[in-house]
Amino acid sequence: MAAIAIPRFAGIRGEAQVKSEAATAEQIVNSLRVYEAQENLAGAATIAQIGNLMTVPVGFTISSGGGPDAYVIAWTSRASGYAGNQTHTEGTIFSPTSY
């Protein structure tokens, strides 16, 4: 029974972790948009600029976007089954890349 339950639990735990990371990426996007609005920016905000709105975990970067374009946030996940490069594009439903 443990031979079935343990791998399944690890998979569920890995998926939950990578989805939690995606939620952090979405919070980063929201903070970037708030900063753009507060500062009346026409272009993209940066991770450094949103430091007073949220603490951004190490490893999350802006891959592209800002202004009228959707932000793309990238990070390297260490989640079991999902370890590796992940991205989340603003306005889309996150779909993790499994490895």
C-alpha cells in the first residue's frame, strides 16, 4: 500500500508547491501593475521598484511585458516532478511544466 501512496503523495505535494509558486508570480504581476498605476508609468515596472509593495522571493524575474503587454514572470522551481524553468503569463491560467 505504501508503494502506491508515497509516490502519489509526492506528486500531489510537488503540484501544490509549483502552483503556490505560480500564485507568487501572479502577486508579482499585480504589484507591478499597481506600481505602474501609482507612478503613471507608460512602460514596464521592475522587480526592484515594487519592493515597498511586496517582498519578491529570490529567483523570480520579469521575462517580458509591461505597459500594454502582458508580463511574463519566470522562475526555477524545485518542486518534485516540476523542477526546472517555469513561467507564468499575465492573464492566463498557469499550466506547470513537468519534468
